[in-house]
Amino acid sequence: MIKLHTPIEILSCVELIATLQREILESRNQALARIEELERDERDILHELERPRCQYKERAKLATQLQAVLAERRKLKDWLNKDAKGIIAALESSSGVNAIKWIDGLLGVARKIVALKEKEILND
């Protein structure tokens, strides 16, 4: 038997795709901003380590902080360069941008159809 999807089912699927696209691009922007922060933190820690009177305990504490900063930065860069790289490239390509516009248009059409169906139900 063929499964016939209702306009509401189609609308919810299209909305999910549009939401995922926005979330992926927003996650990328947040990751890039966080990497910049972490690189500033790394520079600050390295400057502290360069101080001539930096004691052993302070150096150990700074080394631990540096290790945490570098690990977080590596995790974000791995996500950007491996896990999300292809998806982000596709979304930012001209065909990806056109697809986003197409999905936004489809979303508008699906919403209109759902609104008309709801009107029909109320008028019956």
C-alpha cells in the first residue's frame, strides 16, 4: 500500500530540514568564535609561562590550563574539518544556497496548503 503523506506531515519534515540547516551553520559560527577565544587563551597562558619569576606550582597550573585549551580547540577543529566539513561545504555552495532557498519556498507553500486545509475543515 502506498503511504500518502498529509500536508501537515510534509510541512513538519520540511521544517525539520530547514531547522537543521540553520542549526548546522550556526554551530559552525559558534565553533569558529570559540576557536578564536581559545587561541587568545592559549597566547595568554604562553605569555604567563614566559615570565621569568613563574614558580613551579604556577607553571604546573598553567600547563594544565594549556592542555585543556588545546584539547577543546582540537575537538572543535576536528568537528569543523572532518565531521561537518562536507555538510557545511554543501550548504555554502551555490547549489546548497539554492537548495536552502528552495526549501524555504517549499516551506511557504506547505504552510499555505496547511492553512487552506484547516480553513476547509472549519468551513465544513
